[in-house]
Amino acid sequence: MDFWPTDDQLALQEGVRSFCQGRFPFDTLHEIEAANGRIERSAWKDIADMGVFSLRNDGFGVSDAALVFEELGRALVPGPLVATYLAATHLSEAGAASGDTIVGLSEVAEPVTVIEHADDLDVLLLLDSSGLRRMAPDALPTDKVERPVEPLTPLRVAHAVTAGGELVLSGDAARALRLEGTLLTAAMQVGVAFASIDLAVEYAKGREQFGRPIGQFQAVKHMCADMLTRAEVARSAMYAAAVNLEGKGEDDAEHTVRVAKMLAGDAAIFCGKTGIQVHGGMGFTWEVNAQRYWKRATVLDTHFGNSDDHADAIAAAM
Amino acid sequence: MDLRYTDSELAFREELRAWLREVLPSVPPEPHRNDWEGRRAWDTGWQRMLFDAGYAGINWPKEFGGRGATPTEHLIFLEETERMRAPYVGMNFVGLLHAGPTLIAEATDEQKAYHLPGILKGEHVWCQGFSEPGAGSDLASLRCRAFRDGDDYVISGSKIWTSFGHTADYCEMLVRTDPDAPKHKGITWLILPMKAAGIDIRPLRTMEGSTEFCEVYFDEVRVPVKNRVGDENDGWRVTMVTLAFERGTAFVSEMLQSMELVRDLTDLAKKVTRHGSTAWEDAGLRRDLAHLSGELDALWALTKRNISEAQRKGLVGAGGNVFKVAYTDLRQKLGDISMRLLDRASLSLDDMSGLPTGKHVKGRIHALSIGIAAGTSQVQKNIVSERVLGLPKDR
Ligand SMILES: Cc1cc2nc3c(=O)[nH]c(=O)nc-3n(C[C@H](O)[C@H](O)[C@H](O)COP(=O)(O)OP(=O)(O)OC[C@H]3O[C@@H](n4cnc5c(N)ncnc54)[C@H](O)[C@@H]3O)c2cc1C
């Protein structure tokens, strides 16, 4: 047993991290936000050139992908990253790996089915219990959501989910896609959680009240420590799920993925909220980035089943 | 202890209800949240209606133009206006609940004669210029400087988080008049006309995208010395006097809104289906909502205890301190439960697919500010542990 990332994995993660810092600094995210979350084709191409969508074709494993997606989550990189990765990996969708085709994935859901980044998609995948259907992005009748909670994730809401498109995956193959999508979403949630912690800790060291850094107050220390506790626990579950899904573990992969998604979802929302609290009034402003993590955490929780859905499934199997 | 209302309280409620039924149909629809001119007109228009009917300054003493109502009547007033969906106090908040009471306690007759009627009639909107970029939880460390120059104070510095700063006429402002004195001893309370020359007001966006608070910059702004309330350098005490006016009613409207949110969420849960059954059939969700609903009942009982204590003793005790911590917690839990229930319908600030979801999403965001505004939860807990429980101070 050696449950620690290898040097190669750490180097891969480090490489993605510095790419994200260079390509998606906060200034760039703010510009994207001001442009209603529209995806710039050249930026998408740069993400593809980093190898994000072609990881598996390039010989990397699921746990490598998990480490990469943790970094993408940490940097709040916008766009249907998991969907395009899944299309390249599970469907060999033309142009997905190279970044020429932007692929979105929507789950047929209650009470509403929404399509993220609809205006920028080339292909839409629709996932429901029967499998995965592939269609044109405008195949469904939709309305624009005027004020999405997270402006970096623009939405359209489908008012009727009609049959149509071409069934491209079903049965075990569709399940495998769903499982990997769930894991990589959990990885992004872990990244979001850690990024909120970093921002909060940095603020707690610099902000002074009562003549000392607020990080000197135990109340603030404990908020930060609580965040780290939840995030590290979730990260452990997520790494375990990645390794099991890769076939290098002893537990049922689906179970471990569910645990990861449940805990990572809760951790990301908790860390997002607590990160805002550490910032005081600043945390409640648009300008300060603490709220952006909370908003992304909210969006990601709804992908591939929210925390409650996974808890239900875990309970059903107990 | 008796939770039943007295005959005179019931009569007060009946009279108020009758009046609300009569006037509410003539109230125009609520303006858009970022239509500040419209909102000002709406809020102050309602205040004028209250004034004409004798309900303005419900808790203010009669001699200053108020109604002199008891804390219980104040509670009834808030309860009925909220239940019947009358406009909320809105931007009259600072004038009616903060600046006004301070003026009543500390201002000169001349200041009272001019300002109190302005607040009661909805002619003047006030804002609160206390917090600064460097002085939030540690309010007494504020640095916005005022020099005495003849009959004026000359103010330089800045304030932040000034809610409704861009629509207000006056600001209750704390300035530093003696930088050499210990921090609580060099502060002065001023009435600042927001139209004074040298004031630059820049709206700040909240995380929801609303521009309800502002940064305010002061470049040698002149304010006459006669606008000072209380003595020079005695502003901290003047500020604290207002806190004693709080009779446990501060969160009544909020609480009623929360109860409605829980009821609405329950209705939604009975309608919305997930995986083939309604959300309400989910025992976990039902239990969570039941806990919340029970906690709200308990906080409502706590509110009544606090109000009764204030009625008896003139001041709210420990119950007032724990209220906000408990309420913040509850609202944040409610927010997260609503999100799990609405799932992807929680991703829009507006209603989605004909479901009344927008208010739950906005409520979930609002909940994040409750633990920050007017004393953060951490500071509240310090107060509870040190002032209520007598634990040694860590400062
Ligand atoms: C929606 C909203 C409306 C507001 N409206 C107004 C207004 O109209 N007028 C006005 O003057 N102000 C207003 N405020 C400001 C509000 O009062 C301050 O935000 C609040 O007092 C916190 O100060 P701060 O933002 O500087 O945070 P900080 O004091 O910097 O706090 C940062 C973090 O440190 C923690 N902390 C600080 N000191 C301690 C301590 N001693 N022990 C433990 N933890 C500590 C806090 O809990 C917080 O988590 C408003 C704020 C909000 C969010």
C-alpha cells in the first residue's frame, strides 16, 4: 500500500496549477464574468493543449485525472470541463480532446433540467436513466436564465425535455461515464474547498482588528481549522475513490465515488460559506473572491447527484 | 407568565388590522431592488401613510411625536404589517430605529425639533456611517478625522458598508476628534448632511449583485459644530445609548419572513418530485424542516421573552445576545436545506419554470450576511461568553 501521489503525479498537478494561475488569474475570471460567462475559444484551446481533455488517451489514469481536476476546481476554471473530458474519453467525440469541440452535458433532472454554457456548446449530451444521448445544443426548447447564481456558469432552462438525439451510450458504458464524471466533479469540489481555505487564511493573516491579525483570534483560527478538517477528509475520500475506480483498490468503486461526492460537496459549501465569514463584510461583496467559491460549490453540488442523492444511495446499500 | 394578549393589546391589533385592510390596496407595487429612486419614494411614501394614521415612530415616546407604544404593541405592529404584506421599514430603518432614538436621548431641543419630524414623516432618510475599512468589529478604532475650524468640523477620511448611503439625506456619523486620547474617548457623533460638498459616494456591489451599501469618501467636508450630538469626544457613549433602545424587536419582521420561507418550502416539497416521489416523502428532508420549524417557534418564544423582559426591566438581557447567534445559524441551515430540495432550481436568482424558487435562493444568500452585519457571530459569541457568562476577556 502506498496511498500518496507519486512524484510524477505531484509534478503533473503542479504543472496544471501554474498553467491555471497564468491563464485564469482572477482578473481573467472577472472579465469572463463581465462577458456573461461566455467561453473564449482560444482559452478552451489552451486548456486542451495542457492535455486536460486527452489525459486518458495520453496514457494517464483516473487518479491522474482526479488530481488535474482538483486544480481546475481550485482555479475556478469555467466551462464544461468534465463534460468535454468525458466526451473525449468515453465517446471519442471528434475535436473534444483537441479543444475544437466544446461538449456540454446535462442531466434530465427534477425539478428542472438546465443546460450550462448552452450558448457556447457544439454538442450537447443528455444523461438520463436510459443512457446518454447526443444532440445539437439547440435541439431542446430552452429559455435563458437571466440571473444565474454563479455568473461564471450561464444557464438555459429546458422547458420540455423531448426525446431525440442519438443514443450513444447505455447500460454499463453509461454507468462508467457517470461514475467518472461524478468523481471528477468531486475532485473539483475538493479544489474549490482548498482554494477558499487559502484565500481565508491569507486574509486572516493580513487583516487586523483590535491591533492584531484576526487570525490570532481563536474563533478565526477554529473557523480555518474546521475548514481544513472537512476539506482533508473529503480529499481523502476523493483520492480513495479515484484509486478504486482505477482498479487499484479493494472497495466497491461506485460506493467510494458516492462517498467522495457527498463529502466533497458538503466540504466545498462549508468552506465557501466559512471563507466568506472569515472575510467579514468584505466576504459579502461582489469584488472579493470568497463568494465565487461558494457559488461554484453550489453549482457543482447539483452535478451528477447532490450530496443528499448520494447519501440516499449509500444508505440503500447499507 | 401568560402568552395571551390583554384586551387593550387585542384592541390595538384589531384597529391596526382594520387600518391596514383599508390602506394597503392603495400602496403601489414594490419597485425593482436596484431602482433606488423608486424604492426611496415607496419606503418614504409608506412612512408618510403611517405618520398620517398615527403609527409612525410606534415605539418612540409621545412627547417626541411617536406613539409611545409598549414593546408588546410594537411586536403586534411588526407582526401585523408583515403578515398583511405591508411595506417593510426599508430605508427608514436607520432614522426610525437608530438615529432617531439617539437624537431623542442626546440631541438639543433645536436638533430634535428639526430632525425628529423629518424622520417620522418620511421626509428625511438617514444612513449609518460607523464602519470604516479599518474599523469593523473593532469599531472604536475608527480613524475618519474631524478637525475643529471655527464653527465647523472639517472631515477627511472614509466610511464603508454605508447601507442606503446613496439615497440618504443625513448620516449619523462617528468621527475621530482626538487622535491622542484612548480609542473610545476621542470619538464624536455628528449629523452629516449627505449633500455637503466634498462627499464622494461609491456604491458597492453585494455578492447578490445589489448596490445597497456604499463607500463614502470625505475630502475636507465641512459640518457645522451645531450638528454635533452630545459633547465632543463623547460619541462612543452617545452611540451606546441607542443600543439600550433595542427592545428585542429588531428581528421580528425577519423571523416572520423565515417562518413563511419554511412554510413555502414545505409546500414546494409537497409539489416537487425527485426520483419518482415528492421531496416531502423524503424522511430526512421532513425531519430537517421539522427541526427548523421547531427552532423558529422557539426563537419566536425567545423573542416574546426578550420583549417581555424589556417591558419589565427596560432592557433585554442574555436572551438578546444569544438570539442573533441562534438566528444566524438557523437561517444558514434553512438556506442549505432549500438548496438541496430545489437542486438545480437553486441556481437562479429568479423563479424557475413557474416554481416560486427565487426567494429561497435570495434568502440563502441573505443568510450569509446575517452572521456579519451588526456584529459578526464571532464577536457576538465573545460578548456572550465575556459579558453574559463572565469569562475572562481575551483583549
Ligand atoms: C449587509 C451589510 C450591511 C451593513 N450595513 C452597515 C451600515 O449601514 N453602516 C455601518 O456602519 N456598517 C454596516 N455594515 C458593516 C458591519 O457592521 C461590519 O461588516 C461588521 O461589523 C464586521 O466588520 P468587518 O466587515 O470589518 O469584519 P472584520 O471585523 O474585519 O472581521 C473579519 C473576521 O474576523 C472576525 N473577528 C474580528 N474580531 C474578532 C474578535 N475579537 N474575535 C473573534 N473574531 C473576530 C470576524 O468575526 C470576522 O469573521 C454592514 C455589513 C453588512 C454585511
